[in-house]
Amino acid sequence: MHPHRIVAAVTLALGASVPVVAGAAVATAQVAPAPMAAMTVSRTGTFEKLLSMSSFELKVGMKSYAVKTNAMTHITDNGMKERLSSLKKGETLTVKGELEMGTILATSVVVGR
């Protein structure tokens, strides 16, 4: 086989295979599942214990949730702002926030409801 025929054959083979590879990559990206979105929830239960300076355990029936707070979380008791550290074991809390994989990122925590 002549050298220019080998180059033409390789070029033709590469040119033909590139769209197939690119098409496979696009098809894979379209089929890949989207990440699960967090679900907005409201849970009422009892305060069990602090897990850290910004999280605590909430017991709802037989299930426990880790509840994470941040600077945007509102913690109130009778309409008055409270600190996470002031919560006591056994207090009834209503937590609203985003549930993801058993952990609630709280937007609000209301004591006594």
C-alpha cells in the first residue's frame, strides 16, 4: 500500500469514528440522572441533644433527624429570637427546612409548637 493511501485511510477512519464517539458522549450526558433535589419539609418532634454548635438531633416518633442550622436559620420561642444553645432536652420543636438524605437544613425552628 502506498503511503498516501495509508494517510487517507487513517484520516477516513478517524473522521468516521469521531462523530460516533462524540455522539456516545452526548447520549450518555442526556441519559444521566439529575441529582435528587432536596424536599421542603416541616417536622414536629422533641429536642434530643446538640450535635455541634450549629446542629442538633430532633426525635419525631421513632425516627431521628440531624438538623443543621446556619446564619439564615430563625430560631424563635413565643416570637422571641433564641439561640440554639438555649434549647433543652425534651422541648417540642417544629422545624421547617430542606430534607436531604435524613438531614434537615433548617430555615426555621419554633419552640413549643
